[in-house]
Amino acid sequence: MLSESKLKTKKHLFYTFLTIFALTALVVLLGITQAVRIKSEYLKPLSWAFLVELVGAVIIILNKINFFDDRQKEKNSEIKDQQANLNNVPAKELLKVLDNQLLSETEQSISSVLSEAACSSQEEKEKLLIKLYACEKIAYSFNQIYSAIFGSQINALRYLNPYVVSFIKITETRKFYDFAKQQYPKIYSEYNFKKWLGFLERAAFISRKKDSIMITSKGQAFLKYLIAQDLSDNKIG
């Protein structure tokens, strides 16, 4: 808690600033409209002083007033509540919530696949459904990663691919980073080698052991996915 003397001092400073701001604005306005004749050599510095004060006032207001956090917190709270509610909803009720035309059409498509697969038992059908769901989840994840990954990082994975059973020195992948940095200096101005390599680690495409790395099974699967989907390695970065 601020003491009474400190509060008074802050109030005095605030009102002093407000008075100076108002007087400067008034003088500048009268000078610009020529209601009061002010020499140009005086008017120009006054105008600059007013602009500086105005910018300062705006910055202070923006720092003090919270325009977005409360709404964002409310939205995050609503999302969490919805997720909690969904977790507690019985399967029958959840099916009703998720019922729409597109889902129905997709369900029919999956049912056709299951019929063509001629599963011999309910257990076999369940295993197939789990496999299909896992494939869709992996494909979605790979699409998200592909939209963010740089071409140089894909090239590094291609280089690591033959060394699937052994670790190689991290420095051997540095050449891909350095080459991309020369081609795209703006992109890499604040994107260092640690961040570049860290992206591949967070994606679980590489495994790290001290100063050595090795491509993972997920990294290999990603490369196969690019070929299967005819996605180009030739990306920026």
C-alpha cells in the first residue's frame, strides 16, 4: 500500500502533467488556427512538444487499461468449462452434441470402409477403427508441422535419415542452417541455430544425446508422409 504522502505526490504530478498538456494543446491549436499569432520558430517546437506529450499519454493509458486480458480470461475459462462439461457428458448425450450433416456423411464413409474390410469380429472392427483414428491424428499433426517447418530443416532430416541406428554430431547439420541463413537473412536475423534445431526436437523428429542427434521413427514417418502426399521439400527457410 502506498503511503498518503506518496499518493498526494502522485496526484500532484498527474495534475501538473495534465495542466501542462492542456496548455500546450491550447497554445498549439491557437497558433495553428492563427487565432493567436505565434512565430514559426516558436510554434514548431511547441507542436513537437505537444506530439511527445500526446504519445506519452497514449502509452500510459494503454499500459494502465486492460482491453483484452479480461475477455481472453473469460474466453479461456469458457473453453475450460466446455471441455470439463464434455468430459462429464455421457456417450449418448455427446453423440447428440456432435451430430451434424458433415459428420453423418463422414460416418457413412467410414462405415463403408469397415464393410469392405469384412471384419470377422467386433474386436477386429474396433482395432481397425483405432488404427484409422491414429492415422488421421498423425496426418493432422504432420500437416500442422509442415506448414511451419523450414526447407533447411527438411533437408537436415533427409541427411539424418540413413543414420537411423546411430547418432551423429550436431555440428554436421549446422551446414543446412548456415546455408539457409545466407539465403534468408531476414528470417534468420533472430532465429539462431539452437532455435532451429529445437523445432525438430519439439516435433520429436530427432533424438538428442549430449552433442549428438539421431532421426526418430516419427521423423522418418514424416519424410514418408511428404512423399506420399507429394509435398515439396523446397520450402522457404
